[in-house]
Amino acid sequence: MINGKSILITGGTGSFGKAFTEYLLKNYKPRKIIIFSRGELKQFEMSQIFNGPVMRYFIGDVRDLERLKKAMRDVDIVIHAAALKQVPTAEYNPMECIKTNVIGASNVIDAAIYNNVSKIIALSTDKAANPVNLYGATKLCSDKLFVAANNMVGGGRTRFSVVRYGNVVGSRGSVVPFFRKLINSNADAIPVTHEEMTRFWFKLEDAVKFVIRNLERMQGGETFIPKIPSIRVVDLAKAMAPDLPIKIIGIRPGEKLHEVMCPADDAYHTLEFDDHFVITPSITININADYSVNAAGEKGKAVDHMFEYNSLNNPVYLSVEEIVKLNQELGL
């Protein structure tokens, strides 16, 4: 699946892109890994770490279709990770978020079809399910674009799927580095937006492995969702700063109390597998696929018609002690 292939990662200098690159270099023999992003400094810094003969660095923005077309020449696999992801930033700069997350997604699709790329996985977020903020709405729109793109391929080989997951532990801009910064600066309290808030919790390495596994599973049109634990944000604060009081500051613009990954409204299209769920296309797409058996031969079954997978009703929660252990394991 990976060996001998040329892989392009949009937004490749981000937390996922760097971890994905490292994992590929350690475990596979790709022909090329192309890092496509707009930040020259971040590319320079990444190139000091990953500078082998298979590495390529392309300055470019997903808003620029022509640059994407050039970057995807002779590419076999695209991982679309580029996005504007900060919820408050998107609320205050809506058109910029739309240009990157929606128009950019459309450009990735057009460039991939133009170059007859084999497989594209777009990274999504739990915030795209029943969105209440602009970031989530743009990612839902992006997800719909990638699913529907399978109908634009005609007789070509290009197939599009989506991977949706929750908060990545310790990723850039996430709450763990924020809490750590406060602790290191001798803050007198840890701010939490709501005492009942829950979130899905996912290790970066597990996210990378999940994406690679879904390259093997995908037939086109699926939204893959991992079964992962939840945490209570107050438990995270207690795990990281047991001696500091918690200060409830109120929910920020566009923020949810609990996150959803499989909405109840999609239950009729949702299949459960051993370690993940799949939301199948709600529209007819130009692929003759039995989604109950994926391309890796794994078998799934339909969920109950009232099923919803959210961070509150998740049967698996991490305790304070388990969060402490995980943070120590990850060096956070």
C-alpha cells in the first residue's frame, strides 16, 4: 500500500503531517513523500529533521489550484490535513476559514482527479458532526465534497474517503500544551470552560496508524471513525495540576459541551466494526461497493436506528490516573 508509492500531505508541517512522515520513514519504503504547505519557516525546520532522499518540500496553499495540480504530478496517495482549525479564530474570520477549508478541499479534489491520484483521505473532526461553529460547518462541507467527489471521477481510478476523529493529545493548539504553559508560568488556577465538558481523546501515533489502516480498508465514500476513549476536561486539569484550583470561565464562542462523531441522524448509514465505525454515503455514488465488508476483508454490522456516538455516552472514559499515565508516556 505504501512501499514504492508517492505520497503528498497537505498541511504537512502540522502535528499530524510530521508524525505521519516519521511513521512512514520508519516502517515503509515510499518512493516520495511530498510536504505541501504554505509556511517556509516550518518547512525549513521540518527539513532539518526529515531530509532523506525521498523527501520533497513544496511551498503552496490549498487555495491555489494550479499549484496543487503541479504538486500532485505522479502522486499515488494524498492525505489532506491542511485546514484552519482554531474555533474562535474561525468565528471571527469566517471567510478565511471558508477559503481554506471549503474552497481548498474543492481544489484538492480537482487536482487529484486531474492527476489520476489513486487514493485520497481527508482528515476531519468531531466538530463536523452536528456542527455549532463555523469550523465544524466548513469541515462538514469538506466531508460532503470528498464523498461526492467519487461521482466526478468517471472512468478514472481516484477514490476519496474521510477520517474523522477527536482531540489529539498534545497536538499544536490543543488544551494540554495550554495547561502546561500555565503550570510552568506559576498560574494560580487552571481555567476550564464548563465543569461537565467531555472530549474524545486520541494519541497522535494512533491517529497516524488509523489513517494508514483506512488506506487499506477504503473503497471510496466512507467516513471512518475510530473507537477511542473520552475524558472529562476537569479530570485533565486535575491530572496535570492536582494542587491548583479549577476556575470555570464559561463556554467560548462556537464551543460544544460534548462532541459527537456519529450523529443519530446518520444512524441509518452507520456500520460498526471491531475497532471503528463507518458512516456510508447518504447519496448514491458511482462505486459498486458493499460497505459491510471493507477492502481489508473486515465485516461490519448496522447499528441501532437510534444510535449516537458522542463523548458523553461513550462507554470508555480515562480516569485521572490513566490521564496522568498517558501524559507521562507521551512526555507531556
